Amino acid sequence: MDCQSRQPLQTFFARHNQANKRGIDPVGPFAYSMRKTRFSRKGMRMTQKPTPPRSFQEIILRLMTYWSGKGCAVLQPYDMEVGAGTFHPATTLRSLGNKPWAAAYVQPSRRPTDGRYGENPNRLQHYYQYQVLIKPSPPDLQALYLGSLEAIGIDMDLHDIRFVEDDWESPTLGAWGLGWEVWCDGMEVSQFTYFQQVGGHDCHPVSGELTYGLERLAMYILGVDHVMDMPYNDPDAPIALKYGDVFRQTEQEYSRWNFDQANTDTLLQHFKDAEAECLATLAADTVDSAGRRIIMAHPAYDQCIKASHLFNLLDARGVISVTERQAYIGRVRALARACADAFVKTEAAGAELETL
Amino acid sequence: MPDMLLELFSEEIPARMQARAAADLKKLVTDGLVEAGLTYASAGAFSTPRRLVLTIEGLLAESKPVREERKGPKVGAPEAALQGFLRSTGLTQDQLQIRDDKKGQVYFAVMEKPGRSAPNIIAGVLEHAIRNFPWPKSMRWGAGSLRWVRPLHSILCILSAEDGAQVVPVTIDHLQSGNTTEGHRFMAPGRFAVTGFDDYCTKLRRAFVMLDPAEREAAIWQDAQNQAFASGLEVVPDAGLLTEVAGLVEWPVVLLGRIGKDFLGLPPEVLQTSMKEHQKFFSVRNPKTGRIEGFVTVANRETADHGATILAGNNKVLSARLSDAKFFWENDLRTVAAKGLDGMGAGLASVTFHNKLGSQADRVQRIAALAREIAPMVDADPDLAEQAARVAKADLQSAMVGEFPELQGTMGGYYARAAGLPDAVADACKAHYSPLGPTDDVPSDPVSIAVALADKIDTLTGFWAIDEKPTGSKDPYALRRAALGVIRLVLGNGMRLPLKMSLFKAVFGHSFETWLQSKTVGANQAIDGLAELGYGKTLDAMKEAMSAEAKSLGLKAVDEKLTSAMTAADSLLTFFHDRLKVFLRDEGIRHDIIDACIAMPGNDDLTLLVNRARALNGFITSEDGTNLLQGFKRANNILTQAETKDGVEYSYGADIKFAETDAERALFAALDTAETTIKPAMEAEDFATAMAELAKLRAPIDAFFEAVQVNADSEVIRRNRLNLLHRIRAACAPVADLTKIEG
């Protein structure tokens, strides 16, 4: 039930194949032939080019439509504070085990240390990631990804798309993978990763993960220099809203709270509580009072996410020293590993359920 | 003789791995083929971001048949022996031959291995190469278990001869070899078939792929220079970046852009670093002013608008980056204007250098004191040296260095000038990190030298004091590099630094600093007093001369600290000597020659030590030197044996009146002359003269051993001759310990 088997390859490649059959003259790299350009643009592409999107939300909607069309389950954001889309259990936990999986979703992400009171054109403490996870990674994942860029209005004939080495590692999740950052005209627009290990477990099969930094990507496509100036809904809507209308004030409020206000003693206590609750949940008997066998991997993982975010807040408050940092990261990783250990024993991970 | 073409087509291979991978592919496959009996005329390997390619010309069509004969047991030998032979040969009894041997009839096994066809051999070699490829990092993908650097999509493997091309069938997991490949991802997608290497190259080029990385590099460089020249500019050469960029494109298209006016005031290093590290742009400068005014980016495709959209996008990304850099630069300059460079560095107090060695601010304090102490030895103004050391690390707290760590020191220099500090201080901000590698320039400005030495000595002695020495391959604090830095600073500037004393005082300071944190006595005074007592005196003498403050710390504790500091300083000096051996080995000086010099007094004066070693090396490798060494060793051996046997030392009183032969008298005369020249030469550290004089002894010594029997019957004459041998040993002794030299 993965993407690749469900959907015939999109028109993208079919078009290119036709172009190739017509044959192309050999020319030197710098002796550019206009004839060929007219041929390939006019003859093959012009009519099919999508219109450029007009707003932030249109880009999100187009990604949703595109990946839905490719067979992904379109999920909603996880209802907890996370640092990145990867933390959503639809990625972290579902990349474990052998059951096929395909999901796409927007995930609001929080990085307290990146707050700039809404003044920096590119930095936010709260932003959106678009996340796609497909297991096993289909052989045409690169082509599928490039199709998504076309869907949001990037004309492949005019832009320079590159896959530049960038290996991914999450010390808090005990996870790593190999892949690239994808460049469009020199700008990083996505992370593309083949997961090799998550929560200390080797990934079999391997998941392919795509992460789009939505604000940055949208700013580029919409030609906006300051994130707060970006149209959120259609600029011609009766009540046109810019990104700043929606988020400037919250950026200010959270920047102040993250940096100055949050009570560090409380945060610290919450961290300890979350850690303890996570471990207690995992340590509970797998059989409940009515004799049902239920491993509580997800509730435990919620506590792990909570601990991770609390650590980020403590970090932003500047109360964690360099040496302590490593220790905290290690504690969160221990939780992530324990949750992964629990999840792989569940049905969602493809484990054979023991008969009681 | 067929030719072979192999292409491994994958998703994008990291640029830094491509060249090595192409070389590894060539080696793995050609070694495998040759081992299986397939020789070839020539082979070449190429890489692009998406493919590794190997072409082999003039390959044998099949390996030669091999015939092997093995002699077995005698006919009629026990059944077990025969069965064993059959097992080991894999034959049955009726396949054995019976031949007549000297002692009767014997079984013989004749095994003929037929030649194997090239495709057969290639398939096996290829599968082994792919499954065992030495990628620095490899991965799995999808549901498979095959590992490659990124997902491997197709294998093209053909053998072509005059009668046409054939696919070499290879199956690796889900991949089946074929004769097709793909062109450029965007400009010419779709697969096509090829018949041989030439056809492959032609079709690839038609499909917008330049196969040879060297050709891509040359094309990029040529076009970049042409475009810059046409705009009256020049590209700043960067060979590493060129190779990397050529590994990011299959069809390079060079685009020249201009840096926005707002950013031209940024320091050139900031522009260069920002453009290179983040964007992989070449810097383009105005040859008249040297100012960086533009950039070159290399796209992977042609477009209908001649790259206008691509260039505009790159320009936009660069502007965002440079806006950040400009913000940092202006912010930092404001900080310096308001609080001075010291003020900028105030936060170093809360940055831990190492939990046993305190904060960066503590370290700066120590380096400043040490730089002041070293200053007079390099003719630097002690005040300036101390001032430079106090601000040299301040830029670690700047916003710019926070963003671009590789600009540490460079920014310090700019900020020091902005703060109106003297040039020598500003220069030291950057130069004190030098030399970073074996080929890096050594600073020559006195203030820079003093701070650079202080920085490295503080690091080394600190880690020695807390016993965190490098072990085997582990050197997390780059202490080997620091020691080599000290060696190059000292030698490069001809410094006469009594290193042992400096090391001892610094180690001593480190251990006291940690210890005294809980003490209330006049700690600093005590340390100064103790350190002044100096290294090399006996502990008793030091304790004797201790100040009241020092004594109040407790004699036993102080004693322990002194002893351990001495041990650490000795061990650190040995570490320096080991690094020096590595350094001099590159000059072709053998380790035993260095050992002969290390055995001499003053071995912590590296300049003296190296002068001695270089002179000795020249001497020992000359013909006179080699022979003199033989003569010395002979004299020394005879003398040592006699001294052991007789239990006395023959060290005085050789008298010419007991000489019996001319050869003996000539040696007396030669030694008289030599001694009068060698002594003043050694006092002047003129090793060349001293050794030239020693060389003159070669003939008389050779003649002496030729003509004279040392162990004469007459005890008087024997003793006299032994005493004469002692004079040979004594003449050589001040030059080097020749007993350490091999051969």
C-alpha cells in the first residue's frame, strides 16, 4: 500500500520522455541553442505550466492536493508542541517496523531560541513545516518530490534544482539518515532524507522523508523579502491577511515569554514529571485490569515530546550550561529509545501479537 | 580484444566522495579482473553527480585454461590415503591417472580448469565490487538490503568488439544490468542505449552530460575567467571549491553576478566566507582595488532566459545572507565602540574552556602573563604582547564569529583596528592562531610570535597538568598540532627559548591555580616566588628558598606539586622531541641522528638542537663522516671493553713520548690541532666548523688502527694507547653522542 504502487507515474516524466524522443543536437555547454529552447518550452510545456500561487495558504493547499494525489494519507498537525515535523508520531514511530506507510501533513514547529520578536525577516520561534513520510521509500521519490515543486509553481525549465549532500542526525531522537538539502537557485528549499535508524532501531524497510520549510519556500515563490509581508490568504480576498497580521503579535509575545518570563523552576519540574511519566507508562504491565494486552507506546511518546520541548524552553532561557546540555539531550534520547522499543512490539509496527 | 563499459547510475553522490569513488571502482574492478586472469590494455574512470563510470580497453575475451597436476598416494596405499586425495582434488578414482614412479606406481590427478569467458568473470567481479564498495558512508533504501552511497538505480555493463556489443548480465538484488542510461535530469530525461564508450560519451554530451570531471572543472574555470574579464574583473582562484562545484553539476553553466552596493563595505573575508561556505560561489574582485565586487555561481542547466531567473534567485539568497553578515558587522562595531574590544570579550568569563582548566577568560589571563614573559626573548614590547593577548580571543564573543567560526582572529583584527589599538595588537589577533598546519605561514612579527607561543604553551601545559595527553590516534585537543606550532615558531624565527623552564613554570602554574582556589593565602605571590626558583634546582634548594607565603601552604603539598610539575614538564619535552623527529624526518634527517643530538645538553633549546642535527646529518652522510663514525665506534668499543675489564677509566695522561709509531704520533698531533679548533667552535655553536675539524681526524685515526695494536704487550704502552683513544672520544663528545647513531 505504498505510494508508488498505487499511482501511475505522474505526467512529469511522460512529458520529458517525449521530449527526448525528438532528439537533441549536441552542443557545447556554453553555446546555447535558442531553437532547442523554443522547441522544448513551446512544444511540450507551455500549456501545462501551473499558474503561480498567490498566497501562503495556497501553497500549503497545493502540496496537500499533490501528495494526496500521490496516495499519501493527509494527516493533521500533531496536537503538541514540537521542534520539527519529524517529532510527529506519524514520522518518528511509523518509520519503525515493517508496515508500509505514507503520510503527509503540516506541522507547526516551535524553536524558542529562534524568536526575534517578529522583526527578523527570516527567523521565527513558531513556523510551519510540511512533512512527507513514505515507507518503504519508493524508487521514484526524487521525481515525486520534483513534481511537488512544479505543483507549487516552480518552473523546472527556468530554475536550477540541485541535490546537495546533507546528512541528517537527531541526537534527541537517536536517529540518523542520509540525503540532501535541495537547492532551488542556491536556496535550500527542502530536506530529503532516507532514514537509516530511529530511536536506536535500524529502519527496515527504509522510509523516505521530505521536509519543506514552508515560510522560506513560500517567500521565495511569492517574491516576498520579509516573512511578515507575505500574503497569508489571497491578496484579493475581502479581508486580505498578511502573515504578520496573523503572527506578528504572537511572535512578540512568545519571544518575551520564551526569553524572559517562563518560570524555569516550573519548566524544570515539568521536565522531570514528563520524564517520570514516560518511563512509568512504559514500565506498566502490558496487560490491563480487564486482561487486554495494550502497549502504551503513543502516550509514553507524548511525554517524550513534552520533555524535548521543555528542554528547548530551558535552553532559550539560558539556564542550561554547555556540559548540562549533553546530559539533557541524552535523557530525552533515552526516552525516545524506550518509546521506540515499545512501539516495535505493537501491531502498528507489524509485530505479531502474542496470544494470551 | 573487447572493450568494457560500466556505469553505475544513482541518485546524487556527494561531491566530496566522487573522485575517490571513481578511483576505487577502477581499482576494485581491474584488480578483480586481473586476478581472475583477464588482463587489459588500459582503463579510465569518471564521475558525475549521478554516475560512476569505468571504461576498460583491450580486455581478454576469456581467461586462459589452467592445467594442474598433483601427485597422490602410491597404488596399493591404505584406502584412507586414497579417499583423502580424492576429497582434496574433488575427483573420482576412475578419473585418476596411474603413472610409473621410481618406487612403483603412483596415482596422479590431472585437473584442467577451462578458461572462463569475460562476461562470466566480469559478472562475479562486479557483484563483489558493488557489494563491497568502500564508501565513507553508505545507506539502504526502500525494502532492500543493498548498500550504496545513495539509491542505485541502474547498471550499464557492456562488452563491445568489432562484431557488436553485448550486455554483460549482472543481477544484484532488484537490479538487472543493461545497455541503457539517462542523460541530464532536467534537460534530457529519458533512457537511451549505447554500444561502447565513444558512443556513450557522444550520446551523453547530446543529453547534456559532461562526463569527465576534469573537463567540467576546466570549462567552469575558463568560462568564469572569461566572463569576469569581460566585466573588467577577476575570479579569486579556489581549487578546492572548483572541484566541489564540478561535482555538483553534470552540465556546468557559469553565471556572473554583482554584489549589492550595500554590502561592498564588508571585509573581503566576510564576503568570501559567506559566499563560499553557504552558497559555493567563487569570489570575483576588482583587480584595481582588490575589492570583492561580484560572484560566480555555477548552475546545472541552461534556460530560455539565459539564467536570468537562476541568477536573480541566487542574488536574493546572497542578499539575505549578506544582510545577516552586515547586521553582525555593524552590531559588533557598535559593541566595540561602546565597550572596547575587552568589553566585547567580557562574556568569555562564562564560557568554559575545559572544566578542569577554567573559563576562556581564565585562559586569556594566563596567556597574557605568559606572553609578557616571552616578549623579551623575541624582542617584543612586553606591554604590547600582554595587551594583544588580552584582546586576541575577544572576537569569539562577536556576533560575526558566532555565525562564521572560521573567521575567528580575522574579525578580531578588524575590531582591534576599529577600537584604535596598535597594528601589532590587531595583527596578533589573527596571527596568534598560526601556524595551523605544517604548510601554514609562521608569524614573524614579535608581538604575534609572543602571543602565538603563549597560546600554544598554555594549551599544552594545561592538558599535561590535568593529564589529558594525546593517545594513539586520539588527539581531541589538537595537541600535536600545537606542539608542531611551537616548534615552527621557534625554528622559523631562530628563537633561543629555554623551553623546559617555560614548560615547567606553566605546568606549575596550572596545577597551583586549581589547587589554590580554596586557599586564602597570598596565592599568586606564592606561585611567582616558587616559579622564580626555577626548574632544575633540587627540591631541597627550592624549599630552602621558599617565601613565607609558600611555606604557609604546607611543605608537603608544595613538594608534591613541584615534583609532579617537573615530571609533567619532562614528559612534555619528550613529546616536543617526538614531534621534532617527525618534523625533521620530512627533511630527510634520521631519528638516530636526532637522538644523538637530543642526548646532548641544552636539548630544550630547539634552535640549537636542530642546528646541531642538521650539521650532524650533513657530516654523517658524507664519506669522511661515515668513516670517522667507524673510527669513533672502534675506539669507543675497544676503550669501553678495556674499561669494563680493568675496572678503571682511561681518561687522562696520554703522552706522546710513549708513542712508538709515526701513525701514533700523527694522531697525537691531529688531536692537538682538532681540540684547539673544536673547543672555540663549539663555544660559538659553529657546528659546521667543529665537524669539519672532526672530519680531518678520519685519516689519522684510520692510519692509527692500520698500524697500531692497542692491546700491546707492554702495559705502559697499552694504557697510553687507551688514553689516546679516550682523546678521540673526548674530541667527538661535545659535538653529539655518536654512540646513538646506527651503522
